[in-house]
Amino acid sequence: MSETTPATTPSLHFPGFIDARRPNRFQLGTVLLCGLVMFLDGFDTQLINYMAPAITEDWGLSKSTMGSIFSAALVGLMIGYLLLAPLSDKFGHKRLVVAGVLIFSLSTLASVWVQSPEQLMVMRFITGIGLGAATPSTIALTAEYSPKRFRASLVLAIYCGFSLGFVAANYVADWLIPAYGWRSLFVVGAVAPLALVPLLLRRLPESIPYLLRRDQSSSAYALCRRIDPALPHVNDPRIESTSSRAGKQVKLRELVSGGQLLSTLLLWLVFAINLAMFYGLQSWMPTILSERGYSAATLATAASMITIGGIAIAFVVGPAMDRLGAFGALGTLYLVGCGFLALMSMVLGAPVWVVMIAIFLIGCSVSGGQKSAIAFAAVFYPAEVRSTGVGWALGIGRVGGIAGPLIVGAMLAAGWSHEQLFLTLAIPSAVCGLIVLYLGHRAKVGAEH
């Protein structure tokens, strides 16, 4: 009997089909490709910050002008995240990833030849659009091809790839800029993702739920066979998908109905404040350390401690959120961060190793808080609105990310000392902690009633 007859045609259910199996080489290869995209995304996001001292000296720019250049990519990122990323429903995650990588790599390449701050601002804006288009689909593909019991770990892994791209930018800048000038960093930031595009076109799979929504069951089944080669070859596969049945997009009003308005607005405020602190410090830390007289080599290592601290604390806060409660764990992290920021105000000018420890601790609360807030939002919203809830929190949070470098730049331009800056930043960290604890109180009262 032919194995393509209806009697032998298997009926699969997605994502249960993936959840019931351990990830194989095909799935892990997909996660690796997504991790490479996130790594290069992080590299291109960060490289401008380590070019800032050289650009400022070359063009004689003010701190406020440099702050506008920092923020241009973040404006583009917000537009890409809120407006382009949803196009994956129409065009598929793979196409969005490839298109996003092409946009940010080509705009970075064009940045090699800019001749004015205005031109650089436009190129960074376009770069941000590409980054914003690629990142959500990269995360979505990782989640879709990961079994449920490994999903959080694998998504966390590629998100750490983004942070590692930050760290790599520090060291590549330290090597290239003194020898070849600041424009050489744009060359690396463009060539690496361009070289990845052919591999993405050849090896990165499309979203199975997307194919099912498009009635491309044969293509979806072919991908299922790569996950489980023991599946027979069939001409008319039957695949059920929760995603294909529930294809209706969740509306924003569903996040603010049923008494959720205040809680949602407060969560958005936490995201905006945290991202303002993160991007403000990440953008201006190299300049601050340079003005305090630290060497270029020390500058790259010390500044990378923010990101390294965020990666390290993720492996502590994550289990704490699962075992002790999301509200208490994240709220405590933000409140402890107040002390870390105050410590930084006291050790500026101290030996390098002391400054590095202080910056690492700041990274634990600011960068680690950013990562943990994403996990917190996933716990905060119920499953049926989780994706939209997390997406809007990230998108609204970009407003803070845009404002952060501008605010810090304005404070420094107004003559604030570095010590005053770090002491002042302890206040928004405390606000975030208190908001999260208050949200926990609201959730507890709501559960009791």
C-alpha cells in the first residue's frame, strides 16, 4: 500500500508536534542563525557609541548634537518595531528578518561616506528601522522552533547574543579606530551582516504557522519532516495549528480593559524609564570615562561591564522570578540598583578595577532590569494577550530609549558633574522598583477578590 494514501497520512498538531520532541540539529541550527542576527543587531546598535569620541573630535560636535545622532537609530528602531514588524503576518518572519538585515547592513555601509552630522543622523535612522524590523521576527522564529520546555532558555540565549554584540563592538572599536579611523567600524558593521544574508536565504526556515495560514501545508509539512525525519512522505498532509485558527490580531483595547488600564500604563512607564537609563548610560559612558582620564583600552573593557552585568544577572533573576515571584524579584533588583548607582558616584577617579566592579553592578540593575522586564511582562499578561502586551511595552519603552541619551547629554552640557549624574539616576531606578512592587500589590488584591 502506498504511504501517501489517506490511511497513512499523519495528522499533526502545531505547536504540540514540536513540544513533544527534543530540539534536533535543524532546530538548533535555526536558533544559531537567529542568534547570529541578534549578535550583529547588537553590534550595529552599539558601534556608534564607541565612535562618539572620535566623531566629536573629528567634526567638532557638541554633546547635544551627538545625543541626537545616538537617538536617531532609536527613533528608527521604534518605527521598525511598531510599524514594520507586524508585516510578518503578511510576508512571513523569514522575509522580515532578511529584509531587516539588508536594510541595516546597507545603511551602515552607506554611513562610511557620510560628510555631515545630518547625513549620519539619517543613516542611523534607517539603520534603526532595519534593526526594528528584524528583531521581533528573529525572536518569534526562535520561539516557534523551540520545544516549550526549552523555549525560554533558547530565547534568552539569542537575547544574550544581542548583548554580546554590544561587548564585541567595544573591543573591535578599541582595535580599529586608533589604527584605521572611526569609519572603519562601519565597514565591519556592514560587511558581517551582508555576508550572513546568503546563509539566511538558504538555511533560515519560514514560520510554520505562517505557512499554515497561507494554506501552504505541503511546505509546512516539509519543515516538520526536517524536525522529525521519521515522518512519512505524503501528498496531502493534515496539520492543525492553534495559531492558524486564532489568526485574529489582538487589539490594543484588550490590554486596557477589565481594570487593566492603570496596570498597563504603569508597566509601560517602567519600560520607558528603564530603557532611558540603559541607553543614556550606554551612550555616554565611554565619553564620561574618557573625560575622567581613563585609557582607551580601559574604556572599552569598563564600558562593556554594563552589558556583561546584564547577562550575568539574568541567570539569577530568572530563577528568582520563577521561584520567589516576578514582582518581588524585579522590584528588589531595581531598588538595589539605587545603591549601585550611588556607589558609581563615589568611585569615579578610583583605580580601574574598582570602577569596573561598580559598572558591572550598574549593569546588573539597568541592563539586567531591561531583560528581566521583558520576562516580567510575559508573566504579567495572560496568554491570550501576551504577545501584544510585550510588543507594545517594548514599543512604548522605546520613547524612553530615545529620550535617554538626549536627557543625559543635556545634563552634561548644562554642567552637571558626573557624580551628580549618577546620584540623580538612582531616583528613576527607585521609581521603577516601587511601581513593580505596587503592581504586585494590585495583582494580589485582585486575586483575593
